[in-house]
Amino acid sequence: MKKTSRLALPFFFECACFAQTRFSWDTLRYEKINSSFTVAYFQSCRDFRNDFEPVEIPDSLGVSKNNYNAESRLISGLEIIYDKFSFAVALRSKPPNKYTGKGNTKTFKSNRNFGGNIWYFQNTFRYFKGFYDNNTDAYDTTIRQTREYYKRLDLENVLFRSKFLYFTHYRKCAFRAGYADNYRQLKSGATWILSANINYYWLRSDSSFFALQSQPFYNDYGSLRGPQVLGLSANAGAAGTLVILKSLFINAMFILGTEQQWRTYTYDDRTFPLSYISVSGALRFSIGINLRRFYLPVNNTNDFVLYNSSFVGLLSSSISGGITFGWRFYSEVPEFHKKFQKNKIL
């Protein structure tokens, strides 16, 4: 696993160095705004979940399933963008409602992105602590009176993903214009996408993941307390933007591919590693307005990774929809940054 990781890092670096050379593009198709400092405020409603299901023992009543959802659905954040760099941070913006019976999820998210319109390098970190089981009523009928879900406040989830995107039709289509940033698509365009990713997924608890009523369906694996996964994936897909009157847009993107995963499973009395080939992908959609200074996209994002094994099915998915208010402040490009912009590699 360590050897493969060391081989993967130079691959990303070489792609970044040789793909992003200076180029000319069709200025009638899209516009790149170099001399602007952009500040954006966003709100997002997120459905983040880890769904467990046994593989070996059939369960027609669904008692065995544990669908752990994060309670913190609404988050707010701030994004700062300049040229090829962007940074965003977000926290929950609405306190939990004590009457929902879902407990409280601590949430933190941070994005650090770099790149242009030939390639784009996205780095995302997410942290969640505290989940509730959305399938509680299948094995605990008292929820109908108490409205209290089965909660795991000790359950922690850490996710880190580095995603490298390469766009084949970068002269006529600006992928980032569909999410504003410092690009504006003036005429409709589309591009194929090639992607390479490094994923880290860590889910842990103080005791077995599964509710007491669910544990018998997992046989000897009922004491599972945490998978830790390092994954390398290669995805391919496409993106396109429909533009109306040079400012109204509709954008969609879909990528899918295989992922090599190195896993470590932790139980009450043992730990052992496994290797799997699985599936990962992403689906994104946005609609909005993108003017010279102001932009307002409404977007929906679905990122998913399968962590199925021979004894348990596990799907980790994040579905979010949000709205962003961005404003570009125009200014002179600093002298030190002009040298950076002239660099043929960056």
C-alpha cells in the first residue's frame, strides 16, 4: 500500500506540471477574469450518510439495516478565490432541534483548490461526529411514541479527497464557469473529463457499529468498530454548460470509475487488512446567473463511494444542494503575481 501511494504522488505532480501550459482559447466561448479578487458566501443543505446492510443473511423486514445519517444538514461558509487559487471553509449554521430526537452532529468542512481550465486540483476535508439511525423504526417500535432515534454520538467520520480533473475541450468549455469562480461561459460548450483521485475514509466508534437487534445478522462481524480505507481511483465522464444570453446557465457533470481500496477493519478483539476493487463517482448540477461582477449559482452535488465486502454492504454518500452569492472585486494584478501568471507550468 505504501509503495503504491508513493508511486501515485509523482503521477499527480507530473500531470500538474505538464498539462497546464499557457494556451489560447476561444474568447467568444468563455471569458477568464484574471484581475479580480472574489468573495462568495454560500449555504448548503447536506444529506450525509453511511448505510450498512448484511450480505450473507437475508432480512425481509429490514431489521438488520443501519442507515447512519448526520443530523447537521444546514451549513454556511465563505469562499475566497484569486486566479488559480480558492479556499473555502464551512460550519453548521443551524443549531439542532431538541424535539427531533436525532441528537447533534459536529461538522466541519474545508476545501483547498488549485488550477485553471486545462486541469483542476480539488482537495476536500470533512469531519462528522454523532449520527442517528434513520432505520430505527424497523427494530424499535417505541420511536412512534418517543420520537427518539437510535443515536451514536461516539461515531466519528473523517473523509479526505484529492481529485485531479483534466478537461479535453478546454479551449471551448470552461468547467469552472458552471460554479462561477473567475470564469464566464458566454456560449454553450461541453468537454470530456479524465480524473484521478486519492481518497481517505475513516469511520470509528467506541463499540460495535450495529444496533443490538441488528448484530446477529452480521455473524462474527457484529463487533465491527471501524473501517479505515485508502483508495486510488480513475474516473471518466463529461460536463456541459448550456448558456442563454451570455449570463444564464445550466451545467451538469458526471464521472464514474473503479477504485482500488486498501482497508483495515477493527473489531473488539482483532484487526486485519483487506484489499478490494470498488466503484466511486460524482454527479453535479447547477443553474444560475454569472455576470461580470455578480454570480449566483444554485447547485446539487452527489459524491459516492462503495465500501462493500463479502460480509457487509456499506455505501458512503454525500448529497448536497446549496446557493452561492459571489462578488468579484477588480484590481491591478500585483507585480509578484504577474511573474507567477507568466510561468508556463502554472
